[in-house]
Amino acid sequence: HPAVARVYYPGLPSHPQHHLAQQLFGGRGFGGMVAFELRNGTRAAAFAFLDALKLVLPATTLGDVYSLALYPIMASHRAVPPAERAQLGITDGLLRLSIGIEDAEDLIADLDQALIDTYAKAGITGDPLTHQTPQSAVIRSCAARWAVRGKPGGSSEP
């Protein structure tokens, strides 16, 4: 997606710990947690994105059967000074997602419309719906794990 600067997901070959994740997860997928940075991300853009979501729920903690979005600088890392957050790579544009049981295409559509809405207001354009993106593949991968497992909690799989 043109509005996303970077995706953090251990299932992507470009992730610095992809090989370790392959060993640890043993071919069972890579989990349902993903983070991404908004291009030219600001606090205002992050809030606008969270406000534009319709299916994914903004939250202060992650981990539920529903898809949730978290803004680390206002939640998990709110007590960390800005200079230290910057050293850790936690930017004003960083958002985290916990992928739930919703249909993958519905989640992708929700994220796309929120990104388009957020960046249309900022004058950033592009047609992200006409091509595959790494984050779309990540969302499909995470959601596919739920479909295979059946009901959440019905498997000991991580």
C-alpha cells in the first residue's frame, strides 16, 4: 500500500528474524501479530487512521478473537521517553495489529479504506486496490490460520 512505509512481520523473508521464526514456529505459520509504519506517519495521521477503521477495533492492549489495532506511543510505550522510543524504532507512525477471526478480505478492505481515507485528507494518492501488497499477504496468512484452526482456543497451536 502506498501509505505504508514498512511492515514488521516475522513471516516476511525481509524480516531480520525470519529464519529464527521459521525454526520457532515449525511450519505452523507466523502468528497473528503484525506492525506497520504509516508513510510520513505523524500522531495526527495515526489517530485519523484509527478513527477511520470500521471493522478493526482500536485498543490499548492486544489479544482477542477480534482484530485490534494499538498505537504504541499512546499505549504500550507511553511511559518511554520519545528519544528512547526513537532508538527502539517506535515512531509516531507505528501501529500494531492483532489479527482476529474476521474474514481476511474484510480486514484488508477495512485497512485499505482507512489508509485511503487518512491519506486522501493529507493529499497522498494512489490506487492500492489494484495490486497485491506485502501487508495484504500478511493479513491473508494470519486470517487463514484462524480458518484452519476453527474456533479460537480450539487448538494448542500458538
